[in-house]
Amino acid sequence: MRVLVVGSGGREHALLWKAAQSPQVERLYAAPGNAGMAALAELVPWNGDVEALADWALAEGIDLTLVGPEAPLVEGIADASSPGASWSSDPRRGRP
């Protein structure tokens, strides 16, 4: 499974750390991430454009996106994604 974690704080670092322990996870990405996350995931440059990140996730075949901060959700990141995408942090979408 290819997993994208959106955010750059401690909450997102904890999500990456836990996801890295799963044998089901083959690749981890963090957008934008931080220097401490680079040991766990490939950092994805992101300027806050939710449409661009959703397009990138679709092109990369991301299976699961974990959104830590509320701002990307408010900006509509889940709405910008493809209909089949899994968003774990969007309460409107239910469980992935």
C-alpha cells in the first residue's frame, strides 16, 4: 500500500511512524513533511494547493491519505480527490 501523510507536525510524524511499522505499507510519502520525517518517508514539496496534491496522489497511485491538520480538509482536499480515494481523516467520508 502507498500511503500519503499530509502535514508537517508531531501528529503527522506519529502517523508516519506507526504506518511505517505495517507490513502492508510499501511506500510512505509526507507532504510537505519536515526534516525529521525524511527518515521515514519521501518528502513531497507542497505549497498548500489541494487540487495539485490530489492530482499528484492520483498520478502516484496513493492508496490511503492521512490528513493531520484541519486546514487541508477545510480547503477541500477530500473533495479534490478522485472518487475512489481513501481519506482517513475526513469525517464526512466515513471509514476508508
